[in-house]
Amino acid sequence: MSVPAERPLAAAGSPVGDATIGKPPAAGLSLPAMLGILAGVCLLWNGVLYLTGLWAPLWWLALFVDFVLIVLVAERIGRNVPPKRRKLYERTLAFGFPVLALVAWQLIVDAGILNPLWFPQPTRIAAALWDLTVHFDRFSGTSLLGRPWLIPWKFESDGWAGVWSLFAESHVWATLGRVAAGFVIGAIPGIMLGVVMGINQTVRLMLDTTLSAIYVLPKIAIFPIVMLMFADPFGEGPKIAVVALSVFFLMAINTMAGVRDIDPVFVMAGRNYGARGLPLYRHVIIPAALPVIFAGLRLALGTALIVIISIEFLRAKQGVGYMTFYYWEVLNPEKMYAGLVVVMILGVVLTYGLQWLQKKLMPWARG
């Protein structure tokens, strides 16, 4: 009977000795040291440019070098972040960089490099956003959020009709209502048609070229045509219809691509287990195409928001787009930028809502 050979002892000072077994490799510089080096290099670089009088004409180069330094240090930190703190690290990058960008914007405008008339400081934009939130425009009879703090008194005096009147005056709710209605009306038939086109080659050959041709048309260009189709061309119908058309074409094309990319093994396995007709679509085809469908929904949601803001620029008396364009016309740049900030906030909130729905409908993909 043979006896296994004993494991040779590591030589003194060997990296595989008992003193280092199970220990991670040296991480190098600590986090405070790396942050200190980053701050020192940034201060030295910007200080040299400032003292030589080159910071103002080369501010874009200074910011670019600062960005590169931050990326290098962030990547080095990311390699040493333990798994339990990975989420915190990623959120810090996601929300910390916009804060740094706003600070840089504030400092550049305060230094007189950018004209504050056309590029107001973030602090002035924040003050304008607060003013739009808490004040009611008596001239147009509108407000940004609809004065929700008056809901208890309105409900006591006028009931639900009074509460609705508060929301009806809101720019945000007007835009959200148009986006939501157009998104649902366009997404559902777009997904259904995309599934059919992905499965049936005849339907795909008949409609693919037509959809591709209509999809590239600027939606704002077909808005006058859509207005002719409604009895009230200046009402909500044409606005919602254009949003729905934008979403419909995007979802049809994306869903078709998602269904066509399904691995045939999944379909064969479903049929082997007896799935035919609607059960095959419900349990195999739709779940397999959901990642691409939700990617299309994110694109469609952003497109819907862009389209409705553009339409509100042209033909609306209420909405975030109307509010933004109105303050551009009266040369109030702080409130114009505040309207753009509201659009960005709506985009982030709606995207996170769509991601939450995706996690609910795709529990197998949460990891």
C-alpha cells in the first residue's frame, strides 16, 4: 500500500509559507492614503495652473485631468472593496460624481469663466426650483406640483373635486399623465405585434420594412398630421397619440428582436413538456424575451418623455415642457434650468420604477 508523499515544507521567506496561508495579498496603500494622494495631486495640478494664469483659459483641460485622476483612484479603491460594501461603493460612484460635477459648475461660474446669465449656478437653480414648488402662478393658474399641502383643506371644503382641482393645476402631473397614457397605449400592442413578428416569418417580412421606415420619422413632424385626426386638435388626444406611436414602434422592433434571439433549445424543451399555443408563449417565449423587452421599455420610456416635452414646447398650456419654454421666452434662465432639472428627475424616477417592475416580473434575474 503506497503512502501519499508528504507536502514539502515551504522555505523560509517563501510566499506560500504557513504565515501567509489564507491571507489576502497586500492591498498596498490604504484608503485614506489614496484619498490624500488624490487630493494632493489635484491641488498641485490646479494650483500650478492657477498661479501661472492658465486655469481660466484651460479650465476644460484642468477638469479633464481631474476626472482622469478620480477614475484612476476609484478603480484602485474598487479592487479592494469587500463584497459586503460593494453596493455602497457603487452608489457612492453613481451619486458622488454628479455632486462633484455640480460643485465644479458652481466654482467655474463663480470664477467668472462662464456667463451666469446663461449658465446660472446650481444654487440659483435650486432656489428657482424651490420657488416654483411653493408658489402658485396666478397668471396661468398653474403650479409645479399642484400644492399638495392644501389637500386637507380642499377636501374639507370641496371634497374630492377640490383635491382633483389641485392636481389638475400641476405641470408635473399633466406631463406624467400624458406619458403614462401614451406609454401604456403604445407598449401593449407594440409588444404583442413584436411577438407575432418574431415568431411568424411571413408577418415579419410584410411589416419589418414598413415599421423601420415609419420609425425614423421625427415624431414631432407627424404631430400636425395626428392633430387632423382628432375632433379637438388642441386637446390631450393628439399629444397622447404621438407618444403612443413613438412607444409602439420601439416596442414592436425590440420585442421582435428579443423573440428572434431566443435559444431554440428553450422552445424545444417547452414543446417536449407539452406546451403548445398560449402556454408556450406564456411560459417560454415571453419569459425568455423579457430582458430585451424591458430594455426596449427603458428606451421607449425615455423617448416618450422626450416627445411629450417637445410637444409641450409647441402646443400646450400646461406641462413641464410648456413651463420650461415659457421661462425661456421671458428670459428667466434659473427657472428654465429648473424645468430641465424636473425633466431629469422624472426620467430617473420613472426608470427606477421600471426597474422595480422588472425585478418583480423577473425574479430569476435578480442576482
